[in-house]
Amino acid sequence: MNSTDNIYDLAAAGIRQLIPYKAGKPIEELERELGLTRVIKLASNENPLGPGKKALAAMQAALPALALYPDGSGFMLKQALADKYTIDASQITLGNGSNEILELVARAFLTPDHEVVFSQHAFAVYPIVTQAVGATAVIVRALNYGHDLDAMLQRVNEKTRLVFIANPNNPTGTLLSQASLERFISALPHTCVCVLDEAYFEFVDSMESVNSIDWLKKFPNLLITRTFSKAYGLAGLRMGYGLSSPEMADILNRVRQPFNNNSLALAAAEAALSDDEHLQRTIAVNTLGMQQLTDGFKKLGLEWIPSAGNFVSVDLKQAGQPVYEALLRKGVIVRPVGNYELPNHLRISIGTEAENKLFLQALTETLANV
Ligand SMILES: *Cc1c(COP(=O)(O)O)cnc(C)c1O
């Protein structure tokens, strides 16, 4: 290669134009940058209580076996998930975060001839995995910040191989009704795979909760993704899963790396599934924290998008980025969502009562000064 060659020209077309996912700012980074010591992060929808005791104990117990490769089939965890959901273990695909499942489905089903339908303001990983394999993203305008299922259906054609739906959606927190979703999936052609991303499933009020797993029996083209990163407090371990027909799981498992989940993650996730107390406490803290934050917004005269998840996007009625930066200087990391076409919103993950209070104080001070 001579010096005038550009290495970027050698990359696959989809990769060349790819804009990488922007993660929430790590606490340590902000502490280093500003010399702060008390930084709180409400930016990545992590569990403010941390991992549960059972998960921690399971990891401790798994440490001595770290010289060995993990169980590449994830037998024990799959069995625990199969028992919990009354499905067969052959319907489960384990991923390095549910993010990996999103990537596997794109790699397994898409080519540059295919189109992928998803909503405006939907999760940022959908355009990335679509573009990485050279497929074409078809982005459908949102309705009241949420998925417009009728409009999405209209954009599905014979080239559409994949539809992504996040329910609840991140970063808007919008939730679709069970009936409307079921109608949508029924209306999809059999040549189109439907990914139902339920990363925040555990936070959905049981009254409106979608029992999408029942649909697996009648929709062989349905893939549900869930994760241990959010409600289970194990984001750092990277553990998620897909639920589908056994045939779809077989296809996804063909492209999966043989040891994509490490031993600690497998052990912790299995233990976390049995830790209902920690899950219930997490949900209770979230419910109270959501009320605390939205009460605070109300006092400030701000509107927010009603959210079914563990985060809420608030409308600042002014550019979000400067407010985000001012909050950083006060040691509070939240998430600007301009890259989601929501330039006047900030997304706040629900924290502990003390964290929420610190955030609201910092926001009140910041808004008084801009
Ligand atoms: C956080 C999130 C995920 C993925 O999280 P993992 O840590 O990779 O499991 C997937 N979808 C949505 C909508 C999310 O917000």
C-alpha cells in the first residue's frame, strides 16, 4: 500500500459512513476531567442499587474456575430462563448484552439488498447494525414520540427483511399496547423478521405488561430480546438474550461466537433470575424515583414524555446540550439526545432518592442561570 492510499477506502461501504454509538460519559472520566470527587451518573439506564447479593455471591463462587472456558451452550442459564418463561431451551439465544443479539439478527438475515424498518427516536443501535451489513434503513416518523405502527406497516415491502421495535422505547419511554403490537406482527409478511426489543420489560406496570412470549407459538418470525443490564443491575457483565422459535434461535446461534458469554456473567445471570427480592426492590425504587423526578419537572414548569422504563426524557424548551454541559460541571451526568432528533430533551435515568434530589437541585440551579 502506498502512502496515498486511504485505509478508509478499503472498509466495506456500510462501515465507512458509520457513526459509532455514543455511550454515556463514564464517572471516572468526568472526575478526571474536572477534578470532582462526587459524580453521579444518571445517563445509561443502569440500576442505581447495583447488582443483587445473589449475583455477587454466584460470581465469587465462579472465580476459581476462570482458567476454564465458559460453557459455550450456557446450559444452566438457558434452563433457568426456559423454566421462568415456560418455553424450551432451544428457543433461547444468549448474547454479550442484548446488543449482540441485535447484531446477530442483522448479520444472519440482512444483505445489501434488504431494507430495515424502524421508528424515528428509536434505539441508536438499529441504524448501526443495519448500516454495518450494508442494508438500507427506512426510518418512519414517530407519532407522539412513539412508534407509528400503521405508518411503519405501510413502509414494509418485499425488500423488508427486518423490523425493529423497542417496547418500551429508549430514549422516549413510550409503550405500545399489546393489542396494537399483536395486530402489527400479524400483518407483517412472513418474509420479514420482527425484533421486539424489551430491554425495559421488567419495569412495565403489570397492568399494561405485554405477554409477548405467548406470541412465539404463532409467529416463527418473531424475536424478543431482553437483558440483564437494566432491571437486573448487571450492565457491566454484558448479558442479554433472544427468545424466538427454535429455528430462528438455531440460525442466530450459527453466527454467534462459541464463547460469547463469560463464566461470571453466566453464573451471575442465573443467580439474578432467582433474586426476586432485588428485582422487586429495583422496581419499587424506580416507581418512587419516577414520581420524584416528574414532580420536580412539574415544579420547574417542564414537560416530559411519560415513560414506562427506568428513565425519563424531559423537554427543556431550549437546547439540551448546554444544559447537559452545565450539569456535568456540577458533577451530574445525564444523557443529551440530540442524536435521537430530540435536541431540546435530556434523558435522565432514575436514580436513588438522594441521586434524584441532587440532579433536581443541579437542574434548578442550571436553569436559573441560562
Ligand atoms: C440498553 C438497551 C439495550 C441493550 O442493552 P445490553 O446491555 O446490550 O443488553 C437494548 N435495547 C434498548 C432499547 C436499550 O435501551
